[in-house]
Amino acid sequence: MLKLTFLGTSAGVPTKQRNVTALAIECLNPHTSGVQQGSRQQNNQSKKSRPWVLIDCGEGTQQQLLHTKLSLHQLAAICITHVHGDHCYGLPGLLASAAMSGRRESLTLIAPKAIATLLEAITATTELYLPFAFDFIAIEEVLAEQDDTNKVSISLSDQHQLDIDITPLSHRVASHAFGITQTISRRILNTDKLVADGIPASALWGKLQQGEDVTTEGNRQLRSVDYVDNEIQRTRVVVAGDNDAPNLLSKAVINADLLVHEATYTHEVLNKIQAKNPDYDPMHSSAQLLGEFAQGARLKNIILTHFSARYQGFDNPNSKTPNMAHIRLDAESVYKGNLWLAADFDQYMVDGAVELASDQEGSQEEMRVQYIGSARSD
């Protein structure tokens, strides 16, 4: 399962209610000791087993983190969608704070090459010292790979894998979407079959569950594959950077549980902006444009974010003041799935489909996306 915490949901500049873009995604393993099944809000899994990924890091992101329980020591990777300041100006300060808090573990950074240049310049000019190594992965180099995998894999444990794939988007500068796919596998021992086959509970059961073939005291050969099912849970969330062409995500959202995408304006406002200055296109999506794509792609769940500062946080369709109702209605006019409008510190839990490797038909549980409240700890 993936737990999303929105740290910033404003476009371009912060407002009194919204910071600029940043999204934390915690990679939770429900089979890890300490996780309470059936109680997402009271999930008290050990912090050390709650690695998380940061998508974009606008100015003030580290300040937003202070209102949550997220720790920079468990941060596994940072992904920057593009080089516009509202998506990356907070990165140097966050890294400096991680160093001052005692972090020493290496950190994966997936970003445009220009971000490396930015960090090199700040390091040199401000004498910034970072006592941890970077695994810097340039987006341009990943996309240029001949094998066309466009994917970075991070092993969180022997049964917990995170894959991050990259999709180019359309914006005034090179912008990208990150597909976050968490795969959790576990071996389930078929105890009923063991008992039926006359194999009593013993240490052999544990070895079978660990994938070992064993021999009983009666010299009977037992194969692990005959008594163990491999259960696999995959959860996939696609998070897009700034983008005026949602159709570019058509391939990326196949089998996605959730799409997080900007909806900077209503369609009416976007058209007015483009008409007022034909020589300048903000190259953002309207809520309606994103809704049309999501409906056509049969996406069940979308979260809109990155709202222009002109839209106030309240929801009143009858108000002449631009507000969230106008964004919501713009999307709902064309989209009939599950729709949320993100606010700072909103948290969502995403449970992916579960399947048994031995199930040839690939039967799955229906995935779920649930709003679980605010992350603010004060």
C-alpha cells in the first residue's frame, strides 16, 4: 500500500493556505510487524520500515514536513519532475537539513541534469557540506536507454520492491511524470494441504515457507512449490508534473490505481488566458481537460492538484470568487469516476490489487483509494 501526503498544492507561488508543489509517498508493507490491519488511520508501523519517496520539492517543503511525522532519515528517493522553481527551489534547504539532522545513508535523486548543476553551484557558493552520497540518476539518460525500460528499481527488502518509471510530458520546459509501482510479495503456506498429506507441524513447515525443498524423517521428499502460494500485491500511482497534454500518459496509466495530475485552471479561465496573449501559452491543464482524458482512459481514481492562486480553498459553486467548486465542477462535467481535490497535508491510502502467482486467471481484489485525513501533527 502507498500512503500519499500532499505537502504543497499551489501552482507557481504559495498562498496562505497552500505551499508550492511537493508530494510524499510512503511505501507501507502490511505484512511488516507493527502494522495494524483494518485500521489505516492508526497504522503504527515502525518508522524504520516506512521508506518514502518525495515527488518535487518546492520552496518551503522542509517547513511543511515539520507538521508531519515523516522523517528525512527514511527518505529513500527524491524525484523532480522539471526545473521550474515551484517544483525544486526547496531541494537545497531540505538536503542541508537532512545533513544537519545526522543523515548518513546514501540518497537516490532522479531529476533533470540541470538539477545536478544547481546543487553543484549551491554547494560551491554556500560551502554546503552533505555527509551522505548521492545516487544521481539523470532523467535524460534514463529516457535515452536503448532497452526502452525508462525505469529505476529500488529494493526496499527482499520481498518489497519499488519501481519508478518516467514519462515525458508537454510543458514550457521538459517535464515528466513518475509512475510509482510498489510490489510486495509473500509466501503463504498451505497448511490444510500439509495436514491432508499427513505432514504434521514441525520445523519443516517453516523451511517450506521459506522456499526450501525438504526431506522428512521417513525420507519423503517435499517440494516447497507444492505447498506454498506466492501472493503478490502491486500498487501503482502515476504522479505528473506540469503538463498540457494528458493524453501523453495513456500508456503510463494502464493498470494504474490512481493518477495525480495538475489542474491549474478551469477550462474557461485557461481559454481566456490563451486568448488574451496568443504569444504566450502557460502550457498547463484545465480540470476539464484532465477529466476528459481520465474518463476516456477509464481511470477509476484521480486527484487534482497544482491550483492557481486565484482559486480560494472553500467550495461554493454559487460564489463569484474563484474557488474549489469551480475546479471540481469543471472536472465533473466530463469525468464520472472518483475525484478528489488535494489540499495541503491531505493524506490518501492506496491499496493495490492482490493476486496469487498460482492463479492462472489472475483474480484480484478490487483496489481502493481512501482519503484518511490531515497529516498535520499540531
